[in-house]
Amino acid sequence: MDAFREFDSTGKGFISRLDLELALNDIGIFPSRDELYLIFKRADTDNDGLVRYAEFIKVISPQSSEYAALLNKRSPHYDTPDAGIHNFGFETKLIF
């Protein structure tokens, strides 16, 4: 939820390609047009040009049930002003 809220900075309930590009740029990641297209092709499973929370989770959730369980037990930090993608560690930024 923390990451989704950072990508959906205006609280619309979805992420557009521009939202994705701007959020990635904010953390120092500058994908090409082809890379953005491929990310969206993978994430936008209903092909409506938007990535909703359920689609986002499928893309970033760990495949391992052990890691997924750990992630699901974690409390979100989106209610604190200094939390979010800008505070992600190097490894998390690298994964994105």
C-alpha cells in the first residue's frame, strides 16, 4: 500500500503511465519508453491503460509464500508524513 500510494500520489485509485514514470524519476530511475510500455503491459491485466491496486500487488508481491506472508504481516507506513517510496532503501529502488 505504501508503494502504491507513492505512485498514485493524487489518490485517484490507479496509476497511469505518467504517474509511474514520474514516481520512478523521483527515486532516480529513468526508464525508456519501451521499458514503461513493458511494465504496463505486464501490470495492466485488464488493458484499460491504468494499473489499479489489485494489479499493482500482483506485480510487486513476492512469489515465495514465506516472503508474501512476512510482507502481509507488515504494518503500512502510509499514514506517516516521511514514509513512502522516497525512503526506500537501495535494494528496493533497484528492484523497482
